Amino acid sequence: MVDNLQPGHPVRPPDPRGPRIREIPLRMVLPNLVTVLAICAGLTGIRLAFEGRIELAVAMVLLAAFLDGLDGRVARALKATSRFGAEMDSLADIVNFGVAPGLVLYAYLLDGAGDPGWIAALLFAIACGLRLARFNVMSHDPERDNWRSGFFTGVPAPAGAMLVLLPAYLGFLGFQQGPGFAWFSTIFTVLVAFLLVSRIPIWSGKNMGRIRSDLMLPLMLVIVLYVLLLINYPWHTMTVTALGYLAFIPLSWIAYRRRERAEEADLPEQEPASD
């Protein structure tokens, strides 16, 4: 057998089309498969919305958002992160967090407001794209302080998708649907779009650290209770979740400003004395 490393033997250049399928481990494919399923769920939600099956359409959009947030965790758990997966996930986010919720809400409620309703749906989708682009840029910023990295800048895209569907949750609970409710939904959609591109700091929980052992069992019980409520009372639970997140936004801003003022107060003490 001829050694490929011998002098004078031509070295085969890498294929510009990328590695062959058989050279990719299965664990690298699984996170991308979850991303594809998320896109399918989001697009199916759009189809169901225009067919009039609104509750199932909203459920599919929420499923798409859940799967879209799961693929990254699956990739890290399997140690299967890749540049291809990251780019694919970024492209899927705009569909699952921006286009699908906006179109589903338009088919259900915003259409009743006429052209302003369509403008609101477009603004939300565009704001979601801008929010995701800003997140990708800021995630590569090495100059961010440790404590500031624990806050999002503006409402994150998954939370925005959950928030913008609040009028749909209320409609499923029996709120009367008419021109007034359609206009309320339009204004609320524009508000959520501005929250996405705003600079309001939102606590992310990234710097929580480890959970105390005595709090582990109560936390697990709370999570199980929430899942059970979501299964048995989905729209009541989603309504409370959305309203709770809206109330959480000013609390995050207050916590950020308090931490910032504390840092500014400690700054002169840390500076060396000048002659």
C-alpha cells in the first residue's frame, strides 16, 4: 500500500461541497433534525390557521417554539454543536418566533382590523428578525461584563412569540371577538414588536449558578405542577404565563438599574489614587 504522506504523492484536496453524508456521525444529525421538525411545526401552524383550526394552529406554533429552544440544548448535551447547526438554528428562529406567530394571529384576529392588522403582523416579524440579528452579534462580544451577560437586551424572541399570542389565548377563553378586540390585538402586537427591539434589560437567569439541594424537590414539584396545568388548562395557563412575563419586565429593569448604580458607586473606590 502506498503511504499518502510520502513525498511526491499528490494530496487530495478537501471536497468544497463539504463532508460526505457517511462521514457525519448520527449525534451531529439529531439536533438539526429537531430544528427541521420545529420549522415543520411552525409552517403547519400557519396552514392550520388559514384553515380555521386556530387552537391547533396556536398549539403548533408553541410546539415549534419549544422545539426551537430544545435543539441547542440537545446539541450541547450530545457534544454535537457545529457551525452548520448554529446557522440553521438562526434561520429557523425567524420562522418559528416571527413569521408563524404573526401570521397565525393575523388569520385569527388582526385581519379584523384591516390593513393596520397586516402592518402589525409585518412589524412583529421584522422586529423578531432584528432582535435575533442583534442577539447573534452581542453573543460574540467579548467586552460584556459578567453580570451584564445575565440580562437580555430587549425581550428575547421566544418570549416575544409567547407574548404576542396573548390575544389568542384570551379569545380561546371566551373574550368577545369584534372590531374592538381586533384593534386591541393590533396595538398589542406593535407593542410586543417594540419590546423585541428595545434596550430594556431582561433578566435571563444565565448567572443563577447551581440550585441549593434543599430547593431541588420543591422546584421539581413546581415544574410538574406547571406542566399538569398546561395540559389540563392550556389557555388559562398561557394567559397567566404571558401576564406574569409582562409584569416581570419592569422588575428586571429595576434589578438591572440597581446593580448598575451599585457598580457606579463602587467605581471611585477601585480607582488608584492620583498624585
